[in-house]
Amino acid sequence: MDRTRRIVELLSRLPGVGEKTAQRYLLFLLTADEAVARELGAELVTLRDFLKPCERCGNIAEVPDDPTGPILCPVCTDNKRDPSLLCVVARVSDLMAIERAGSMRGRYFVLGKLLSPLEGVGPEQLPLPKLMSRIRDDGVREVIVATPPSVDGEATALLLKRELSAMNVEGGVSVTRIASGVPHGGDLEFADPITMSRALAGRQRL
Ligand SMILES: [Zn+2]
């Protein structure tokens, strides 16, 4: 495969990028300031070595200079966050959408997947033990379930409600769900910051 076709093929594997956009990117990288292509290339080469999932929440985190140190994201190390408020999301892109809205003062837990009986994802495949030890260790008092408003997202919210309500922690844990406003079947990722802030503020007890 010639180089032009190879690069267009690689770029078009990115989400939302078709062949036409990939060709535009290639032309841009060839004609814009040369440093753009060189710096982007250098970052991509080492991307997977320096960015890993946060050990505590699953967000993207930088590997520390001391390789034996813990891999923690900026939200987990931000000591202005309220550790008693924990927002559970399905994916890192949902966490990023909520962070863009800027109204979340607690921390996060990324499930990585949703309960999906149709696709054979059962409760045992969700990281519930890790979530529960996080709740215990951090003294979490409120869990905001921010799974998407889809069939699987709602099923996951109900499962979390059942499992977390049964937890034996001092003072108990209240489980809330983000309000609608995020369209049903829609992606949190595409909610605008105002809708997202309202959905968080209007959360209700599950
Ligand atoms: Zn984290």
C-alpha cells in the first residue's frame, strides 16, 4: 500500500472520520506548520506509555515520573473535591462531559461497561466489589448514578441502587440519579454544559 493510502486508511479508523476527512487531515498535516505533524507524531508514539487508566476511578491519568508510584488522575488528586460525593459513569467520555459542565464537586468511578442482558453482560462483569471498597474507603455518603438514559443505563442504575442500598456502611449511602434533560437513548457526551449541569442539580433519590 502506498504511503498516502496507508495514512488515509489509518486516520479513517478514528471515530467519526471517513475517507474524505482523513484526506483533509493528511493535506493539513502536509501543508500546515511542519511542527504540527512532527509534534503530533511524537506524542502518538508514546501516548500509550504515558497515559493509563487512573487506578482509583478509571479516568485518564499520567504515569508518574516514579514508575512505582500510583497512577492517579487530576480529579482524584484534586484535594478541593468532596470525597463523600461519588459520581458513577459508564465511560470516560461521560466523565469528560460532566467535567466540561464544571458543576461536579465530587469524584468519579468509571464502570467501563453497562449491564446488558441482551449482550450477555451480567452483574458479575461489572466492577461492583471495587466500587464498594471505594465507597467504604472514601467515606462516600452520596452516589450519583450518571449512566446514560438508555435501557442498559437504566438497568445498571437499578442494579446499583439495589446493591448499594444493601451495603452495610455507617450512616448509609444515598443513591441518586441524574435528572432527565439528557435525551432518552442519547449520549451524555453530546449534552451541552447547561443541560448537563441541570441534570446533575436535578438529581433524584433512586
Ligand atoms: Zn481518578
